Amino acid sequence: MVSAQSSNLGKTYSLLMIKSFLIWTFTLAVCLLVVGFPLVFLMATVGCLLSIVLQSVMPVSAVLVVAGALIMFNVMAVVFAAGVLTIKGIHPQEVRWLNWLHGEADQTQTSVYAACPLTCEIKM
């Protein structure tokens, strides 16, 4: 009985770790694409210059090698960061700025209508 319960706990924990890793991978990839656009632009510029330099050494596959290396670098950085966050036990539900990820509404923002300052104070 005890071994069956510990087996279920181990499976549950491993599923939670896998879920946390996949959520972190998705979140970091989206953040890299959206927020890290200047970084991506800089990497593309460096990649172009590097492929021009490598063109003299390997004329056929310089662009392919540089593009593959840059894509692999980005993928490995996202996977490594997601792995570190998962191993440290930081779950996406605990992060305050990820409320958009699990559908929680931000209660601090209220709607202010443009006409309200003009009409709210009028008393007849």
C-alpha cells in the first residue's frame, strides 16, 4: 500500500515537473520573440556579418551553418533557462508578472471613460 502511494506521488511530481518545464519553455520562447526583438535583430546582424566572413572559408554552406548555429543557440538558451527554472522549483503560477498566462485578470486597472471628467461633475 505504501509503495503504491509513493509510486503515484513520484508520477504526479514528475508530471508536474514536465508541465512546469513545458510552460516555462513556451513562456520564454514567446518572451524572446516579443520582448527580445532588438536582441534578435542584433543576432541577425551579427549572423549576416559572420556569414560574409565565413563565405571565403566555406563558400557553399556558410549561410546555412551560421543560420543553424543562431537558431540552435536560441533554442538551447530557452531550453536551458526553462530547465534551470524548473530544477530550482520556481513554478509559473508563483511568478507575479505571468498573470496573463493563467488567465487571471489584473484587478488594479479600472476603466476610465474619456467623457467622465467632463460630465461626472455636472449637477442639475
